Amino acid sequence: MGNRSARFYTLLSIGAAVLTILLKATAYRLTGSVGLLSDAAESVVNLVAAIVATWAVTFAAKPPDDEHAFGHFKAEYFSSGVESVLILVAAGSIAFAAWGRLFAPQPLEQVGIGLVLSLVATAINGALAFVMLRASRRLRSITLRADAHHLLTDVWTSVGVGVGIILIPITGWLILDPIIALVVAANIVLAGLRLLRETGMGLLDTALPAEERQIVADTLQPFEAEGTRFHALRTRVAGARRFVSLHVLVPGSWTVKQGHDLCEAIELAIAQSLPGTFVFTHLEPLEDPASWADQALERPLL
């Protein structure tokens, strides 16, 4: 699957979500467990999120046009934002259902087959989450990463519910079922809030991570050793793409071609060090005081 696009993985997620909904809904119908109901509700969120993710990665892959000269990469943040909200809504519905059962516990039925169905669905989600996490790193896709982390949340939810279902007949504590559902709801809320924060940071043009900014600094160091100077260095992330802009200061006696060749070399070096990066350079004369004055307009990121 090394050459698959992000859209392939979102379509795979849709298929897995439909299958796990059927398995978990059947498990709930057989057992009557509100814990399994909460698990099935989260899989419904997975399905809606996967559909939105498919739209987002398809739209983000569109080439730049007159109205979107920098591309459509930020469309992925809409997907992760929608998924965040859906996660929180699902958590609310789970908590509502569990709260009523907390004061009126009910015995579970056909626990064995219900648990088997739930475990099969959990295995499917776990395998898909592993595959999507690897793909998200390769494709630098926040949509795939968000979907994968949500699936992992679903896996831990299912594990918790499964443990509770096993303990209920052993202990005879019927109240364990709604308590586990409430714990699941709280865990889902935390996952939703983390994802919502990541979405907001992306929409606010957050700088590259510190380790990637250090790679940019290390890439520029050989050029500085030759007398070139840099300032007004800015970075940002938009979906799967990185953007780096900087001012390049060279001797004023250089020809236009010399300056151009240097900027080309700098842009190529950064793009090779951080694949998927768009680099913008602005050439300035080293001796001109005006060239240094504008460095105060932007706070350095390194």
C-alpha cells in the first residue's frame, strides 16, 4: 500500500466503519449492554467522519487555481474540525444513555456472542488505525492522522467495554455497565478536544515543529559560513504542505544572476531537507541599512 493516496485510506475507513457498526449494533441487540451501545455510537461517528475525510482529502488534492494560489491543503482541517464536533456529540449521547441506566441497571443477555462480535470489530479498527497512522506519516495528512487516532480511541473504548462485560457476571454488579459507558464518554471528550485544538492550530498558520525548524536552520548554516545572511524567517503548516519564507542578504555588488542562483540553491536545499516544502526567498543587499530594518517587522522563528 506504499503508493496509495489518502483518499484510498478514507474509503477503506468508510468500509470498516460500516462493518463495525453492523457488528457492534448486533452485539448491543443481543446483550442489551449500554456500554456496547456507546461503542456502536462511536462507530457511527467514525462513519460520518470517514465520509467527510474522503471529501476533504479529495478537495485538498486539487491543484492551485486563480482563487487558491497556494493550493487547497487546508481543506483537511475542515475534516478534522467536523470530526472533533462529532466526537463531542457522540460523547454527549453516550453519557445521556448511560445516566438513565445508572439508576436502573439491567441484566445482560447472550454475553458470550456479543463479546465475540465486539472483539472482531475491535480487531478491524485496530488494524486499520495502524495502517492509517503509517499512511498519515508518509502523506503528512492531518485527516488520516485524526481518523487513525479516533479509531484508536474506539479500540480502547471497546477494550474497556469488553472488560466490563466480563466482570459483570463475575461480580454481579450490573451498575458496572453504565459506569464504563460514562468513562468511555469522558475519554471520547478528551480525544475530541485534543483534535479540535490541533485543528485550530492548523487554521491559525502555526509554525513548523521545533525539530523541523532546526532542520531549516541546519540547512542554512553552510550558506552562512560563506558570508550569506538571513532574517525574517517564517514558517507555517497547511495540511500536508510546509511553507518557509526568508530574506537572503548578499553583497550589493553581486549580479542579478548570482543572487538568483544562490536563492535557487537555498530553496532546493530546504525542499530536499524537508520534502513537501514550498520555499519563498527575498533577495536584499547586505550593505543597505534598509535591508536590516525590516527584520524587526517579524519575530524570528528560530
